[in-house]
Amino acid sequence: MDGARRRREEDPDALAQRVLAGDRRAVARAISLAEDEHPGAPRLLEILYPHAGRARTLGITGPPGVGKSSLIAALCTLLRAREQTVGVITVDPSSHITHGALLGDRIRLVEHFLDTGVYIRSMGTRGHLGGVAEATLLAGVIVDASGRDVLLYETVGVGQSEVEVAGLADTVALVLMPGSGDSIQALKAGVMEIPDVIVVNKADHPAIERTRAELAQVLSLADPERRPVVVETVATAPSGVDELWAAVEAHQAGLAAAGDLDERRKAQLRSELLALATARTARRLGEALDVSPDLAGLVDALAERRIDPLTAVARLLERA
């Protein structure tokens, strides 16, 4: 790319207008600038942010192998048949060396790549607990502002840390599969508090009856007002996908009717603010620890027991 073209690509005002017009290439470029913390990224997001917040959002999480990507592909097919445009952001395990997404979007949702009504982006977790990177928050703003009707987030794994996905979506779906005892154990450990919808995918599996019984037992212990809806699907058929989307719409309609949707979104924004601030503060403290002469011996002092951790933290915060 020549210099003049690169400058045009990176001009935040011009790029923002292209994003708002739904230009897929501009969306991709804008996300890359946000990921790379380009100097123009703050201006870009300043322009785009007032135009975000209009998409219907769904977070999809669950252990590997339960068919989350197949389920998302089926949802895309359903939504496109209803003339809805879709953005998909998948958060993949990262390489500890390059910090890139190991499972690129080239191998996901293949049947939707040529559909201009579907935009797909894979993000690396960059080592961030729970699989939600800072860049993913910003990517959601950019894709939302581009005019997509529905925004789907997919995160990796299942555990308490996956509660972070709730900070991105109005509705959270936990995907399980029959015969996966670990998933039921995770529910018992407290993950049950995270989802608004539980999806039992691969419901044609022989172990479906046992899974139904286990789920019924676990959910009987939940607060009736907070008990998630259970939907059974076979994403590859597809079967049950209509019911899943109906459950998502019903959940969001219920939040709106009760006046809880705005409060939930404010709580999400608070979580996003803290996540962004925490990530950036941690990086700046790390940089200070690496380059500041005053702090150069702090880790050595800790290792040699010449200073205790709380005193070291106080010194780091004071001098950074």
C-alpha cells in the first residue's frame, strides 16, 4: 500500500464515515487500528460510538466441541432469511508468542463468507482472563456502528470468568451438549448464574434424556426469577434454531417491558469501562516497571525478600 493510500485508510474521520456507510473493508481496517492502538483510534471511536448500541446482541459461550460455531452459522442463515444483517465476533485462544487468533475466521462460517450481509471477525484473547480481550469491546462498537441488525459474540470455554461475556451482550446463551458431564458440573459450580438461555446442542445424541434430567435437577435449585430458559437444538440439521432465536427475542422483550434493559446496559457499560481502564493501566504499569530507573530493582527486591508485595505495589503506583 503506497503512502498516500495508507494515509487515506488511516484518516479517522474519513474511515469513520465509510464504517457508518457499512463498508466492510473500512470496518476491518477500523478494528485493526483499534487493536494496534493506532493514534487515530480514539478519534475514530469518538465518531462511531454515538451510532452504536442499536444492534440486538447475543453472547454465546460454552466449552469446546459443543458446536458453537455451527450454531452461529445456523443463526446467521435464519437471520439472513429474515433480511437481518449480522456481525459475528469470535474470540479465539491466542498464541502466547504472536497473540493472534489461532482459529482464524477463514475456517469458520464458510458458507457466509460471500454474503455481504454477514461480517465475521476473529479476535485473539491476548491472554486476557475469560476470553474477552480489550480489542473485542472496541470491535463490537465498530461493527455495531456499521449498521448491523444483530451482533453475535462467541467466547471460548466455560467457567466463572466467562461472566465477562455478559458485559458485551443483552442476552447470554450457554451452549452444552448431551453426555458432557463437565458442563453440568460447571453449572453446579455457579456458571448457572451467567446465562439467560441454556442451549443443549446436538440434541439428537443418545444421552439427551440423561442431560435433560441433570439440567432439571440443577435448575430446580435456581432462583425462579433468574432461571434460564432451556432450548434444544441440532445446529447441523438445523433444528430448534427458530426456538432459540424466539427465546432470545422473548428475553430482551421481557427486559424492556420490565424497564430492566437500560439498567442492564448501564451495568454492561460500567463493566466495559472498568475492563478498558484495567487493561490500559496494567500495560502502563508494566511499561513503567520495565523502563523506570526508580523501579528497576523492584522485582529483584521482592525476590530477595527485601520488600513485601504490598509495599512494592504502593511504590509502583506512586512512581508510575
